[in-house]
Amino acid sequence: MKRAILSSFILFISIFVIKAQQDPQFSQNNLNQLAVNPGYAGSSNVINVSLLNRYQWVGFPGAPVTTVFNTDATLRLIGNNDGMGITIMNDVIGYEKNVSVSLMYCWRTQVGEGKLGSGISLGLMNKNLKPDWTSVDGNELVNLSDPAIPKQEVNGILADIGAGLFYQHKDYYLSLSAKHINQPSFSYELAGKYSMRRHYYFMGGYNFRMNNEMFELLPTFFLKTDAAAYQVDLNMIVQYDKRLWGGLGYRLDDAVILTMGAELWNGIKFGYAYDISTSALSRYNSGSHEVYLAYSVLLGKKKTHKYKSVRFL
């Protein structure tokens, strides 16, 4: 069974790895799995609430600023370990602002030595474009006589569908998901049609236990593609006592990633990532900052109860 699952994931990579997606970029992907995979909902057997803020390419005019709110919990509706989640995302890039809300449900089944979560997400996205095509001195930056260029604020609301699988073993996890399955689209009045491409995500991680049981090595990988472009992140995290972690990562042709974090006290976690640009954009920005804050609680247990978060296995 394990070999069949791994073979399916490898086949997925071979089909879709071909080298600007529309979805926002993150560095702490292991902490933000709910935002891309509804199959993750409820997998940690606790109630999670998290907030992630990313400031990309600081100093670059119009650079992306993204905020993500996630919450998920284990339920007992259809099965014994189902889950539900909510993701709210605000993404601003240049003159464009996107706000989306997604509701997720996941049902979990035993597969081999692990559990397979199968999830679906239904959501709405509001796309807003408020252009200002003039420079500081009042001159036009573009040819406004072109009918394909919006001349005033325009909005559109899209229905969005996603789905995902999340396989959880005591030593590793594998995640496969797709967003914008229905490829929603709308028209910017006379300016033309805007369509969301399907995005595919593949993620995995392993837990290497050291001779000193206080330390663990947690290598992870993350692949995102819209079948026209792709992005690959590779990370190595060292964790101490399941409460302190730090790591180094690399995003192909884009950045070196430094991460750190801690569980400050029971259930409250803080994470930070700093991207050092390695692309041509490095001359025009001072890097990217990403801050993560979360709280997890295990209902029905004393507050001193220690749990093992699937985010770090």
C-alpha cells in the first residue's frame, strides 16, 4: 500500500513539473498546509487557529502583501476522525486586491499504517482592481485609449472549488491537492476576461529521529504548478524538544529561506521566515518577511497535556 501511494505521487510530479502562478507564495508551507489542501483539515486532532502575514520583496513598489487566517478542528460527523476548516485570505499585489473565503470538509480513513484524509473545499473569491495609471507628475503610464485596460475600479466574485489528499504516517506525510478546479472566470467590463488557472500542490516531509531524542531533523519539499510554470521549495528544519525549531531552505531560482520558531507556552506558537532573493529582483528589494502566530488546544484534556503536532510530525 505504501509503495502504491508513493508511486501515485511520483507520477503526479512527472506529469506536472514543467518550469508565475496566480496563487500567492509562502515560505512556511509546512505551517500553512490548510490553505492549499482541504485534506489536511482536522489531521492534528486539535483545534488550530493561525494567522500568517507575508511581506514579499520589501522595498519593491507594488510588491505582494498577503494575510492568511486558518482554523480547523476534528469532528465526529460521518467518521471517527473527520475534520472541518476555514481559510480566509487577503492578497494585495500592485493595483489588485483578492479576498477569498473557503470552507473545507475532510473525511479520514485508515490506509496501511497511516490515515488518508480526502477533502473538498468550496469558497468565494472577490477580485478587485483599482488602477491608477498615472505617474507622480500626472503623466499617463499606459495608453488609456486601449479598451483592454480598465480605467476605473472593477470587481468580480468567483466561486472556487478545491480538493486534496493528505496521507499521514507516524514518520512522514504526503500531500496532493488542487485549487481552482472549476477554473472560475469573470469579465472586467470591457477590459476582457480574467480566468483562474488550476493550481496543483505536492508536499511531503519526513521525521528523522536523532540519537539524542531531544533533536529531530525534518526535511520537507513543496511543489506548486499551474501546468505552465512551477515553483519548488526544499527545506531542512532542526527541531529541539518539539518546541524550538530553525531551518534553511531554498526556492529554486528565487531565494534562500531562513526559518525559526518556538512554542512559547502550551499551544501558542510563533514562526518567522526571511527570504534572501537570489534572482534578478535581489537588486530591487531587501528580502521577504513572513510572520506566523498560532494557537492549538486539545479539548477535553488538561492544559498541561503535551500533544504532537502533525505540522512537525
